[in-house]
Amino acid sequence: ALSLWSILRDRAGATRIPLPAAGALLLIGVFITKELVVTGTLAMGSIGAYGQVAYWVMFWITTSVLCHQPKQAEIILRGLAVGAVATAVSVMLGFLFGAFNYYQDDSVTSSAGWFNTAKTITGVLVTGGVVLLYLGRKKAGWLYPLLASFCFLGCVLTYARAGSVALAAVLLWLIFWALLFGREGKQQWVSRFLILTIGVGLLLPALVSSDKLFARWDDFQDPDKAGSGRETIWKVALNDYWNGTADQQALGNGFNAMSEMLFSKLGSDIKHCHNDMLDMMLVGGVPGACWLFFLFGILLWRIGRTSFRSVEGSAGFAILLTFLIHGQFTGQLWGTDAMTYYMLSLSSLYTIGRCISPSDAPANFEAHEFTTNIAHA
């Protein structure tokens, strides 16, 4: 309602609606229509799944339409930072005093705080840590790097492997960016954070034994159990897609059909494929997979427009890396918390980055700058 009211007052606001967000709402309509036509009803599982996507998409649209000034975008980033710190506090308290330990079968003492899953809150923690580093870019002292490290340590203590892989990729990217571009702006905040990271890395083995630290990776010795059974899940999903009818491959089966197929073939309560691309192939067929590629492409293009040399571009690419890795190793599209963090932080960074850069720069100059940055990288 707020978005519509704003657009009615200023029609230019409609141009700020991200195309992938509008495409997602259109896809949800197609999914619902197909399921109603084929089955004559709409299962509760599908209603919940499509509602979760609509939830973060509407947040993305609303912030894009209403928050188009740097000060507004920074307010959103501060809110995301507070949420990430609160999540990290919950994880730490759970680790110290006991809470949800989803990986106790792997002989580790992990913590998901008081949340019902670890795999999506790691997206919140890594994204929130990057946002904290960005917010502290002009601040003196160690507060923001310390808070970012606190969020990243919380990610490690969940023992969720997709989160650890995403965190490692983000750290490597920040080191690469600091070496390539950071010196141009004398980014001391990066140096402080990297010093803290090295210190935590040296301290961690003293706090947690190496056996405990790597216990979650032992299942890779068994192909059927690798990645908590993800290899098996992915094989089942791929086989079901290739063996489906032309209509099913083209338009998908819907969320409920995917869940029922996984339950019948795996015998456990697995709702989706734990891989965004496989999920969209089974749920939405070719249009679903194309939309996911389009989403990634638009997000990368937006980061490129702000320039990879900039702090906004660096933070944006780190968050996009987090989304990509989480999405392909554990699935994120149905997680409202993580997806809201990805979309709102990227939208805010894009708003700030575009306002900082010259608004009258011709499009061919921006494209040339983006290509040059890629070539240099």
C-alpha cells in the first residue's frame, strides 16, 4: 500500500521497482495458476512457500520505491546491522548455555541460538558482518570491525558448512579488494578487520580442537552422505526433472509436488532440494531457472554500475557471493530472513553507490569502466 501510494504521487517511483522482483511476483502467479489447473486445489505447503517468496520480494520492492536517498538507505543498513548483532548474541549465548544444537549427531557443540535453523541465519550473520564493515568505513577505532568479527565468529559456531564456505569466500574477496583497490583510498577499516581475522584464526584452534572443528566434514568420505545427504538429494532431483514430461520440464510441477516427490524417494521430511537452481527447475521449469539467472545477472550488473573499486561495490559483491554460495549449497529462496538481508542490503548499497557516482555519466562510460575493472581483476 505504501509503495502504491508513493507511485501514485510520483510516477517515477515505478521505475525504481527491480525487474527481477516484478518477475518473481509474475512467476508466483504462474505457479499458482498451474497448480490450480492441474490439481484443482492449492496445497498448504505451496501457499507457505510462495508466500515466503512474496514476503521478501515485497520488502525489496517497498525499499526500492520509498528509500532512494543515501540517508534512507543507511538507516536500513543500520537496522540490518543491529539484527545481525542480535542474531550473533543469540548464537553465542546458545553456545555457552545451551540452545538448539542441530549437529550434535556429528559430535560437535554447535549453536543456532534460539532460531529454528542454522542454515539461513548464517546468511544473516555474514551479510550483517559485511554491512557492519561498510558502516564503519569512515569511523575511527575498532568497534565496527569487532562487531563484524563477532558476527563472523557466530557464523562459524553454527557449524553450518554453507555459511563457513561463504564466509571464507567473503574473506578472500576482501583481501583481494584491499590489495588491489583498498590502498587507493587508504582503507584502514579493512586493515583493522584483517588484523582481527588473523588474530581470531590463530586463537580459534586454542578454543576449539581441530577434531571438533572439522568433524562436520567427515561425511565426504561417503558419497551417499556427502553434504548431509545433499549429493543424494541433488541426484534424485535431477533424475526427476530429466524423467519428467515435456510439460513438467517446461513449466515445472509446483512446490508441493516437489516436496512430495522428495519425501516419497528419500523417506525423510525434506521440503526442497537445498539448491536454488534445482528448486526453480522443479517448481517453475524453464521460466523459473531463467528468472534465477536473471536475478543474479541484474544484481551483478547493479554492483558493476557502482564500480568494483568503490567500497559500495566491494561490499555488494561480498554479499552477492554470500547469496550465491548459500543458494547453491543449501537453498535460500524460501528463507525470508536471509533473502530479506541479501536484497535490502544490496538495494541500499546500490542506492548509495549510484548517488555518490556522477548521475550524468553516460551509459557507455559506465559500461567501459565496468569492463576495465573486470579486466584489471
